[in-house]
Amino acid sequence: MEISVDSLETPALTKAQLADMLYQQIGLNKRESKDMIEAFFDLITQSLVDGNDVKISGFGNFQIRTKSARPGRNPRTGEVIPIAARRVVTFHASHKLKDLIQGENPKSIE
């Protein structure tokens, strides 16, 4: 199955555009397409909120990282400002995705 994003007007791929691609290329109706995309992202979001990492084989890993509190600095005034501890999401692309981006032909892409 070939998914084409040539018709995108902006460099960002939106959930609405993903749902439209499901509608056009797979044949789901528009409501099912929208619901499937929403459910997919809700699952990923909830998993990350719960503190679980998300691995999408052949694409990459979303990981939760806890950053400690640290002193920061206002670049305009030079004033020291404390930065609170927080959790952040990081993304690491899989080797397959990295190879595709570099134009290499990975052995097994399905």
C-alpha cells in the first residue's frame, strides 16, 4: 500500500489529513477514519501520560524522561530563574526510518 503526501499544502501532516488518506486509500468512511486516527493518538497519549514508553516498530520510540529542577537564566536580563522539575517526551527514530530519510534502502520494509 502506497501512501502519498504529495498533495499537502503545508509541511505539517495533520490528523485531518491522515483521516482523509484513510478514507481515500483504504476505503473507510470519513467518520471511521477520523475515529481511528483519534483513537490511535489517544492511546499513545494516555500511555505516555501514565508514564509508559511507546514503541512503534519500524518508526521509533516515544519515551518519558524526568528532568530535575535546575537554575536557568533570563537571556535578556541575566536574572537567575529556577526551572521546575518536569517530565518531557523524547522521540528516537528507528534505524529503518533513519535509513529511509537518508535515502538508503532498508532490507525489509513492508
